[in-house]
Amino acid sequence: MLRTAFVLGATGAVGTQLVEALVKSKQFKKIVVIGRRKIPQENESIVSKKVFKEQVIVNFDEIEKHPGAFKDADVGFCALGTTRAKAGKEGFYKVDHDYVVNSAKVAKDQGKLLICLRLLLAFSHEFNNMPILYVSLSHLIFLGVKEFILVSSAGSNENSFFLYPKTKGETERDIDALGFEKFLIMH
């Protein structure tokens, strides 16, 4: 069964390679790229592929206003990140932790609960032989983002005294706490 994926951070060095690999894998019916900016012209070859359906430009500071970006996805990939040199200490934490964790929360919240009902018809003389419909909940099925794959870093450690491994470790911990069915960390 072909699945639908979203990718965060597709314009970076790792994200570009990730999207190309996903497109070539032929395991997805749809890949949605969610990012701060459009995929550059030099990477347009992946945009022409049929599986690559859309790019969604979002403001990660207000990601909760973009729940539709994650609609219908059942797996998410995240290669979102920056460098301390580019963004400074606070900016690095904001992108590598806050943007990633908040996006994962919004994606997780897009899950749909499908209730399968078992219907029973019963007749009762007390109600003039009118059929009474009894409904019992027999199955609850969660549809939506079940898997989240995070590109992180070797040596990540939430207890580190150093910003980079500490941020990566806290991000891993906080996404794990969201309770995805599968959470994979790629180092």
C-alpha cells in the first residue's frame, strides 16, 4: 500500500537528498514538502515527479495555523535545522527544537479517529414491536500521522552542557513524548 509523507526541511543539504530518495523509493503515492521557502530551481527535477504533489510554505513561528499542511499524511520526515553560526544560540534552539517539536505536535494532532460501529437490531414488545437500534462501539481506529522519522545527530544528549547535543537530545525526548506509533531517530 502506497503511503503519503510530508518532509520538513527539504531545502537543506540533508533534506534535498531525503526528498530525492523518497521520490525514487516508489513507496509513496504523495510527498508534501513543508518549509519556510520554495525548493530552489536547481532541485526542480524532483518537483516534476508525479509522486511529488505539493510544496507548502509555512511560518514555523505559527505552525499551529497550518494544520492542513499535514492533512492525510501517515508518515513524517524531519530534516529541519540550522547552525548556531547562522542563527545564533537562541535561533538555533528555536529552529532545531521548537520548530521541529511544534511541527510534530501539529502533525500528530491531525490524526483522525475512525469509529467502526457494530449495529444490532432488537425488537421489543414494550415499544409496539418497533425496531430499536442498539449501537455498540466495537473498534476505534486511529488514522493519520503514525510514524515520525527525525534526522538528528550522533552524540545527542539532553543532559549535555553543550548547546548542540543538548538541543538535539531535548528534541528527541520531546518528540518521543508525543507518542507516535513509530518514532525513528537517524544519526
